[in-house]
Amino acid sequence: MAALANAANSVAAYNPPPIGYGVRLGHRAGTALGSFNGSVMRGTLGSRELIVGTVRADNPANHVTSECARGLHEDVWILEFALAGSTYRWPMYVDRVRTGREADYASARMVLCFASPYVPPPQGSREGLSVIGLLFGVSGVFTNPNTAGVYPWNAIFVPYVRGAGTLNTDLAAQSTSHARLPVELTATAKRQKRGNQIFALVTACLRESGEAARGIRVAFYRQRTRRDVPVKVRSSRSNARGCVTMRVRITSKVMLVHAVFMVPRARKASGCTPTLAPRCSEATMAQPQNPVRVLRVRR
């Protein structure tokens, strides 16, 4: 599972998986769950910097007095990364949703809080750090629904009042990302000989929720061994069937051919009704998880 958070200067990012997803919580403290990457800004006039970190479970008993989400939670995940010699640890509070209004649209609740970049610590963030975007993925937690369809992940982002450490709830925004399930990534290779040269005629296809994903760029790489750096052959966009066919020259006895679906992280989509916040940001389509298929081709 992967979730995208556009959390610029937000204190709270609330991101529930929709009804239909299976949820497994209660992980032992220290369990490695996944990783994340994103971009941040240090200081209100600073430049963007990339961050990469890990997601691990922590003991929920260590966070019962948190100002972000008080009480005992089923899971607390720590998003940890290093930047300019400093280590940052962001707790995310995760619980299953079983009753109440949330049960009408969510199977779980995920809450993440950031300190204000406008005021100094301890209330504000170190070095005026603010989050521009965050993409994280965890495994062993969520399972996809069994029914094909389009599933909206609705997040809520609440910004700070500019120059202060208080929330501006009037500007809270709902962000909807639509996941089309199931995702079907396929790739096949057919050996071809032209004179003294051997080629693999590779066809790669992407379907989401039973529909062909047209206009998606697919890049092809070749690699002699897994230790070598993959070399890009070229790329092309998928046709009306959601497929791209490319001829890749085979230059060694055995070659790995990668078909990489370059799905934009923020494809525009229609459909966001502001039921959870006063307004909506532009809706997007979620990218498929692990959008790569690797084929082994013999000369």
C-alpha cells in the first residue's frame, strides 16, 4: 500500500483507507513496516530538500499523552529520517474504524501531525521545517478489496495560520485520490532473430479496474545481470488497449528486460465532494504499487 500526502505546512494529515480494505494492526514495537520519501523546506524562504526514511512500529503506550491524538492506539508508526545531521521522528497514529460516522466511508484512521514552521521549538518545528509532499508505503497492513471498482482515499489537511502556531480550520481541505482496483500489470517477450542479431519483442500492458490505462508512459531497460546498472532503451505511451510493444536487442546470453510503467503520481481525476472538510483540492488517480515487470530473456 502506498499513500501520497501533499501536506504543505499542515499540522494534521488524516488519511483513511476506504471501506473494503482489510486492516491488520497491533504490530510489535520495532517491526519494519516500510519506507517513505518526500520533500521538505527548511525555513519559510528555504529551498526544497529531498528526504528518505523508514517506517517502523512503536509501542502505543509511549504515545497516550500525544497532543496530536490522545489515548491508546492500535498502532503507532514512526516515520524516521535524517537531514543535515539531525534525526526526525514523526509518529503516525493508526486505528481500525468500526463504529460512528467514519464507518460509513473508512476502514481505518491514520493521523499524522507536523509542528508549525512559523514558531520556534518546542511548539514549532526545528529549523522551521515544513513538509511539501510525502509518499510512504507499508506492507503487511492493508489488503485490497475483493470487488473491482474505484476506491476513494480521502485525506484531510489542516494548515497553520501564517506566522503562528495555531490551526486555521477554515482552510482545511479534503484531498481525494482514487485507486482503481484490481491493477493488472503484464509483460511478455517473444524471441526474434534478424540476421545475426537477436531481439526480444516485449509487450507490456496496464489495466485498472478492468479498463485499459491509455496514454501511460512505459520505459524499457535492459540489464545483463542484477549487479549491473539498467540501461534505458527507450519509452512510449500505451495504446487504447493499455499496451506498449518494444523491440529490445539482446546482447548477452541471458538478459533482464524491465518494463516500467511511469504512472504520474498525481494524474488528474474527477470527483471530490467536500464532505469531510470545507473545501476540496484537485482529485487525483493513485499510482499502482510496484509498477515494474522484469523478464528474463535468453539469446
